[in-house]
Amino acid sequence: MKVNKNKYIVAVDGPAGSGKSSVCRRVAIEMGAKYIDSGAIYRAITWYFMDKHGDDLLTENIIDQLNNVNIEQIFEKNGDIKTLLNNKDVSKAIREEKIAEKISFFSDNMEIRDYVTSLLRKWSKENFIIMDGRDIGTVVFPNADLKVYLDASVDVRTERRVKEYAELGKKVDENSIRNQIIKRDFNDENREFGPLKKSNDSVYLDTSNMSFNDVIEKIIELIKSNK
Ligand code: DC
């Protein structure tokens, strides 16, 4: 939502593994914007409940419990992003596979989505914001100044994820990563509240055959021609 004339919001949505986070971080650094990673909030909430209750997924008093939680995100000058939950740095813990396995239970919940949406809007005080997620251009900032939908084929996204794990020294089974991506696409596209969908006013970028730098350049060009 535009708050004043100088405010500029870029909403970047797209499926898991489409490169949103790396792309947004780099664009934010190059353009001097603040990057906000909305997925990390859903991850932090999942981490909190799993840490507290193990695998007993809660359905009651979720919001009351969230009142005891303080989530913060720090976008550092070098492009790193830190997520803090009650002052504890959970940035690494929220990237574990067990979080991704359980996250849809929380990200499908309407009360949690409303809570996260308010938080995201509250965090967007700076004039120049780049935020990525699944429903940023549709629900969180339907009046964003620029909306980008980043996509890539399942094969390319699988390849990227396997490479990311390899860089972390983790050897993973390619087929299980592919299946996880297909399952997350299904969850993201079919959730009742805030599903992943391309809005008519977003710029669609299929990055399957684009280099990382090409994607950055394209988005910077879009911002410059639109700002
Ligand atoms: O972007 P990510 O993979 O870190 O997101 C983690 C999960 O959070 C993903 O499974 C979908 C969910 N999510 C969401 O429902 N809405 C958003 N705006 C961002 C993420």
C-alpha cells in the first residue's frame, strides 16, 4: 500500500526454488532498498511451535501463543538476512528440512496469515522495500509499485536446490528434492487463503534459461523504468 509519494514497493512472488531470495537480496543491495523475506517468518513460526510442542501440531489458541513471540528480521549490508525469534538467532534452524515438511500446517492457517501480513506491513516503514513470498503482490501489497512473478521449470528448480545443498556440503537425493518441490507447488497453489498465483498486473519472468545476472539486470531495469 502506498503510504507516501516517495514510497516504492517491489513485490516478488513465485514458487519454491525460483531464486526469489538470492535475486531480491542482490537487487536490494544494488538499489539501496530494504529486503524482507516473508517466507522466513512462516518458517520462524513453524520453528517456534515445533520447538515448543514437537510434532503435536496445534490448532487452538495459536494467536494467543504468538502474542508471546517477537520476530525480527535484519537485512545486513552484505546481503545476509538474519531472523530473530525472542532475540534468538534462528536463521539457520529455520532452513532445516523438518521445517519445510511441517510448514504448510502453519502457512495454510488464516489467522497466522493475517498475523504475518500485519507484521510485514508494519516492517515496511522504509521508503524502498523489496519483499518476496507467495502472496505479496496479491494480498500483502496489492498496490505494490512493481510486481514480479519469478518462475522456473521444476527440473531447473530441482537442479538449483541440489546445488545449494551441495554448497552446504549436504548430499541429497535429487528425486526426493524434485518430489518436495512438486508437493510444495501443489500446497502453495491450492491453499485456501493467500495461494500462490500470478496476478494480471505482474511481470512474469521465466528464469529457466536466464543467468542470475540476467535476472538481476532485468529487475533493476524494470525498477528504473518504472520508478
Ligand atoms: O520462501 P520460502 O521457501 O522460505 O517459504 C517457506 C514457506 O512459507 C513456503 O512453503 C510457503 C510459505 N510462504 C507463504 O505461504 N507465504 C509467503 N508470503 C511466503 C512463504
